Amino acid sequence: MSDTEGVALKLQDFLRLMRTRWITVCASVLVAVVVAIAVTLMTTPQYQASTRLFVSASAGNSASDVYQGNRFSQERVVSYAQLLMGETLAQRTVDKLGLDMTAASLQQKVSATAKTDTVLIDVHVLDPSPVRARDIANALSDEFVTMVRELETPEGAVTPDARVVVEQRATVPSSPVTPKKVRNLLLGVVAGFVLGIGLAIVRDLLDNTVKSREVLEEITDVGVVGGIQLDKERRKNPAILFGKDNSAIAESFRKLRTNLSFLTVDNPPRVIVVTSSIPNEGKSTTAINIALALAESGNNVALVDGDMRRPTVHKYLDLVGPVGFSTVLSGAVPLTEALQKTQFDGLTVLAAGTTPPNPSELLASQAATKVLAELRAHFDYVIVDSSPLLAVTDSAILAANADGALIMVRYGQTKREQLAQAVETLHGVGATLLGAVFTMIPSKGSGAYAYSYSYYGESKEK
Ligand SMILES: Nc1ncnc2c1ncn2[C@@H]1O[C@H](COP(=O)(O)OP(=O)(O)OP(=O)(O)O)[C@@H](O)[C@H]1O
Ligand SMILES: [Mg+2]
């Protein structure tokens, strides 16, 4: 792999991460910005007043004397800067101004910097009050002038060796130096972004949901026979109008239909249970549309709602609910009377019926086997919607009585171990697993990137 390819791949990974985890990144930036704003608001504003001191040495008139004097002053400024921040001067300033603070706390407010190779010292005083900052800066500088005169006058002499002049006095500062609003905010954004990316990577590493056909095939040990996109329209109208609809999702169902007929060519499955590991994986919606897709190609299809605990097929298709599978199994109504014609050509529905107290028992009964056999005799295909495998045994029992089951796997939601457990449940009752179907694959972002809509023998480019 060339370097540019490597970089492109990393960039692609990064973009994919941003697309799938942008909520994490945005939330992290938001939290960091809120923290930055809170810190900014909670910081007491500090004002800074500054003075500039000039150091000179008493020198003679000759050029060399002047030079010597200058050297002398330059050497002095470093020590002076230390003295300016020292405790003695702080105490003298506190006394002079009659401040209600200790010398140590005043020391904290003072900083003095000597500019190298110059004879200048800048003194800065920080204080919550701008006026007091100025007063302290000026008083401290004046005191320092006096202090230097005392220190630099040799015993018995009159004139000191060095002198300090307050070259620039402090004025009342107009705006505080801290908090630095813009800096804090920028820091918040940058820190939040970096943290967000880190979190996103960690979440990605910890994500053990099924997201690729390789993983899906490895866990189920069967082929992936379909990939159904996430399509918001399906929440309003679960049934696709196959006659008029050529959307991508309709095409996916047509492909799924074709793949079903290839499953076992000599004896293709005709009674198929649609199941999944956990609730809300799109079983009912997919079952309805598999049935409709089969009906579109001229088959006579029966759709059975085998989910007696949370029946939805009648709701999704605007049919009558109370008379159906459970009513037939209890012997209250004959099968022919419970079947409902639908507005779709070739599709007949057996709703779930009233919820019985013992769905598993009913579905395991001889009567259930008989009903399925009767349906098989009258229809080209019998599609059975069912309940989640990890919740109850209903769908495993149904699958054992049918030609096999298709397992729905909601993209990026179903965890690997959940799927593995569901597959084991099916094997446990001796049911045939016909194939796996990805449901609700996001059409943009990660989904489109990680999952290519290709099945047996098709090229991956599509
Ligand atoms: N392809 C899809 N695109 C968008 N939304 C979908 C799709 N398939 C199903 N949904 C929505 O997901 C939700 C669950 O779908 P559905 O009822 O079909 O799942 P289920 O597995 O049968 O659930 P349950 O376990 O409760 O029976 C519904 O709101 C449905 O509208
Ligand atoms: Mg359902």
C-alpha cells in the first residue's frame, strides 16, 4: 500500500467515525464549552496595574565611567526584580497603604520582570479592584525607590551607588486581564473536540453490535439473504406498494425474494418464519413486505401473525385483530373464516387473534401443525411473523414446525452474543435457519460504508 493510500484510508476511517459518532463528539464539545463558560463566570475578574522602573548608577563623567555605570545597573536589575517580589517590600507596602492583608498575600499579587540587557523593570500588580491594583503598584514602586536608596548608600556616604526612578506610574486599568473569555472558550472547544474523538474511538472499540455481513455470516453460519434499508416512510406505511414502488427498499425486498428461491433449489422453503433475537428489529414490517414481494411476482401468499403476545400485523395492514391464529387453534373458528383478504393482490392474512394465556403451548400443539399444513396446501408461500427469540420460545417452536426461519438482525443494534444465543435457541429445537437479513441499515454514513448490498455471486460494486 502506498503512503497516499494509507493516508486516504485513515482519513476515510476518521470521516466514518465522525459520521457515526458525531453525536458523541458534539455532546463532548458542548459539555466542554459549558464547563469553560462556567469557569469563566466563576472566575473573579482580576485587574492588572503596571509601573516601569528605571535603574541608574551614579557615574562619573568619562565615557568609561558611563559604560561601567550601565553595566552596574544591568547587573542590578535582576536582583531588584527579586526584591520587588520579596516579603520586606510587601510588608512595607501593606503598612504604608494600611491594607487589610498579609505581606504574603500581597506578594502573590506582584510580579516583576527585568528586561535583559536593559535597565528597566516592569512591575505588575493583580487585584480584583482596579483602583487598589493601581494604588498598590504605585505605593510598592515608591517604597522600592526608598528601599533602594537605603540599601545602596554605603555606610557614612551621602549619595547612593544606584538609584531607581519610577519612570512610568500605574493608572486605573479599564478592563480585567482574567478571565480570558475567548481563550477559555477556544480551549473548551478544542479540549471538547479532542475528548469527543477519544470517546468516539473508545465507543467504537467497545461496540459489539453486528454491523458487517462477515460477522453476521460467521455467527449465524448461514448466508445473508437480504439487506433492508432504514426507511422512515415504513413507520407510517409499513406495507410497500410494490406495483408502483421502485424505491431502493422495494428493490431490496425483490432481491430478498430472488434469494429465497435460490436457497434450496430443488425444494425451496415455502413456510417461512420471520424471527429475530430481540424486540423491535423489524420482524413484522419485514415479514409483511417479504409476503408482498412474493405476491408481486404472482404467488398466492398467506401471512400469519405468529406473535400472539404483541401482535402488530393487523394494525400495520388495517385489518381486524381479534379473530385469527389463536382463535383457530382454540377451535372457536374454522381456518377459512379467520383468513382475511387484503387490499393487496395475492395476499391473505391470518391475524394473531386474541392473546391467549399460553401462547407457547398453543403454538406447540398438534392443532398448530395442522393449521400450518393446511395453509401450505392452499398457498404458494406461508410467511409467519413471530416474537423475539430471546424473550420467549414461541418463534423457535413455530420455526421447528415450518420449513425454516429467517433471522432479522437490526444493523448496529443487535449484539453479537444476543444473535449467537438466538441462533442457538433455533438449533436447540431442531429448526432450520434459512438465512439472515440485515434490517434498518442506515442509508447514509456508516451503514452504506460498511455494508455493501451484495448477495450470492453478485459483484460488491453496486
Ligand atoms: N426498514 C425500516 N425502516 C424504518 N423503520 C422501520 C423499518 N422496519 C421497521 N421499522 C420500524 O421499527 C419499529 C419496529 O418494527 P417492527 O414492529 O416491524 O419490529 P418487530 O421486530 O416486529 O417488533 P416486535 O419485536 O415488537 O414485534 C417500527 O416502528 C417500525 O415502523
Ligand atoms: Mg412484530
